[in-house]
Amino acid sequence: MCQETCQTIESGEIRIKSAGIVQYNKVWMEKLVKVHTDGHYMKMALELAARARGRTSPNPLVGACVVRDGKIYGRGLHRRAGMPHAEINALKEAGDEARGATLYVTLEPCCHHGRTGPCTEAVIKAGIARVVVAMNDPNPLVAGKGIGVLKEAGVDVTLGVLEKEAMELNEVFIKYITTGRPFVVAKAAVSLDGKIATRTGRSKWITGAIARAYGHRLRDWYDAVLVGIGTVLADDPSLTTRLPGGGGRDPLRVIVDSQARTPLNARVLTQSSGAATLIATTAGAPPARLELLRRAGAKVLVAGEGPRVDLAELMKKMGEDGITSVLIEGGAGIHGSALAARIVDKVAWFIAPKIIGGREAPGAVGGVGVDDPAEATELERLRISRHGPDLCVEGYLKYRGG
């Protein structure tokens, strides 16, 4: 072959010749295999972490695998706050096989003493040769320090494998640990023409059983479910988690009620549940009504002078109380107020293939709204899923002006 007529293009360690001959450098091939292998095992670690959704708050979701020579010797996840971390569980299962192995973990190992000891110490003591990490821990107590400790001990560390997926899995933890405020999801069930009820106020059921089951799964995942007083007066909801086949965890029930109008016999106060009910009100609410609600078992939190509850202040105070995530299931009023206050991070909009019609039938979002479509709040990173005949559109709010 005439080398003079062959144009050579080099990119890293790949050499491609115009004559059609492709030579793969051995080092590059080894890197390619490692990247593929790292992604495979990190995906497994992420799947392990996701099993504990709704159970680790205020801690993150973390999964880990111990691998050597293509064989998995240990798997672990962080099951609940205060319990051993994922790395500890995986190392314990692996035992002596961890020596010289690779540890795949979805979040940077901790290096500080909390309710459990530093994971970095356990990793080093176990003789792990290499640690593959999906993302840095945004917790200021860790934030790169864990990786630094491992490197100083001679452990080979690779960072950023499936980082995007890991960050999405821990979006609640990231928001809470960096801002002190809960991650907020606005959920609605609407008809194809955007109605949440008929003109008579009837809303059961716009979406089907499969979509409603997913809605209950969301309640199981988030710390709190929030509605406005209008929803309580109109529907008397229970706001509990009812999963197919039973099980699930009831979230904290939050009622935005500026004048303390929640009926004392409302189901949010009288039902049997392991979760509490919080009445979010204002300084202008009648003290006598607040006392009656307290006697009925509700917690009362004042957020704002009135006439409306200050939702931004409410989120701040809930974050201070350790609430890391909130699912808003309100009507048009509370959705409009939440969007106007810019407290919503994400939406989960269920759309049923039905047309309700009617000028007086309410839509999903109230308030003043915008004057021009160009001013509308947009969504990004959309995900559309199907639940029986219904669709669910999930996306992240992209507020104008920052």
C-alpha cells in the first residue's frame, strides 16, 4: 500500500487510514472495554440504589457493587437513614474477596463520622484496589474529600461514570443538601382539554387505575403531600398511600389553609395513619380554630402574615424540619400559587384521552397567568410514559429570569 497516498487521521489512540485500514491501539481497546464494563456495573449499582426510594430521607440513595475479574462478589444499598451505607453492605457481603477488587458506587464515599463511620476507612481496610464513582457528594462535609482520602491511600479512583443518571436519581438529595429546601413536584390529572373536573366539580376519575397507582407510588417516594384547603373542602381526601397489593408509606399531609378552615372531622385528621397532618396557615388565622386543630392532632405551622400562606417561607420552614421533598396534588389555586412562587422543580402531569369541555370546568393551574405564550414557563428534560390509556409528562421547570 502506498503510504504517500494514505492520509492519516489520528484521534487519541485511534488511527484511521483513508485506505480503509483501521488500526486499534491496544491501550485504547483496553480503555474502551473498561468504559463499557464500568457502565455495566454502575447501572447495576444505580438499580440497587433505586430500590430504597422513599426510605432514605434525608440521606441520598446509594448503591454499590464489588467486582473482580468479571464476577460480582458483593452488592449493597443504603436502605434507610441511620442504617449501614451501601459500600459497607457490599464489602461485608464480599468479605475477603474484596481485596484487589473494584468497588462501583453511585455516590462519593463519605469520609466523616455521622450516625455511621466513614466509608472511606472501610474501603481502604478491605483492600479495594479501584473505586468507580458516579458523582461527587454535594454534601459540604464530603464534596471531593472522600475521593481525596482514597487517592492518598493509593486507591485508583474513576469519577463520572453515569453521572447524569446518578444526579437524576438523587435530585431530591442534591436540592435539599445544597439549598436547605425540599425538592417540589407538582402533580395533576387532566383531561385532553386540560380539565381537572367537570363544571359540577366532579373529578373521580379522570385518569384510570394504572395511572392512579403510579400517583400513589409517587406519594410513597416523597416526604410530604400538599394540597390546598379547597381540595379538602371539596373532596375530603385521605392523602394516604394505597399501592396495589398493599404496602407503601404514608407521607406527611400538608394542608395550605390560611384561615384554619379545615373541618375537625376531615379525613386528613381522623383516619388511622402513621403520618402526621400539618396545617400551614398565617398569622391572621383565628387562634381558637388553631387550638381546635391542634387538639384534633394536627401540627400547625405559620408561614406569612396573610392573607395567603407564603409558600416560599413554608418550604424554608419545612426544610428546616427535615422535609426533603414535597408532592403537590392541589387544585388550580394551589398549583397557580406554587408556580407563581417558583417553588416547583418538576411536574408530573397525567393526561387522560378524554374531552370534558365546558367554560366553567376548572383547569389545572389558576392564578393570573401570562399575557403572551412567549412568557409561558417551559419544561426541559421531558420524559413521557404511558400508564394504561393515560400519558404522564414529566419535566423540569425552566423559569424565566433565572
